[in-house]
Amino acid sequence: MKIRRIQGDFAEVQVGRLRRQINIQMLPKARIGDYVIVHAGFAIQKLDPEGARETLKLIHAPRPS
């Protein structure tokens, strides 16, 4: 998910039309525009832009029937 806004230990993140409020305490160097992996409401890992694009492609790829 991409960080859109940061307020203290929380950030608003977005992927597609989905927006969520998450905790970023585990990633103190997270900044607006960064891509992060989110689990259970916490940002747990920062991704470089290329890694984020590849991950999003996999998530949104059509599944075989």
C-alpha cells in the first residue's frame, strides 16, 4: 500500500480505491509516497517502487480457472 498521509504513529495508506489507517511505529523512517506491506493494521516492511509494482501486478493478475 502507498502512504498518502502521516500523522504521528499512524498513516493513511491506499491501494486502488481501498484506503486504510495503519500504525507505522515499526517503520520509523516511513515517509509519504513510500510503499509498505501491511499486516493486521501495521506496516511491517517498506518496498522499493519496483518491488511494489511487481507485488501489485501479482495481486491483481487474473487467476486461472
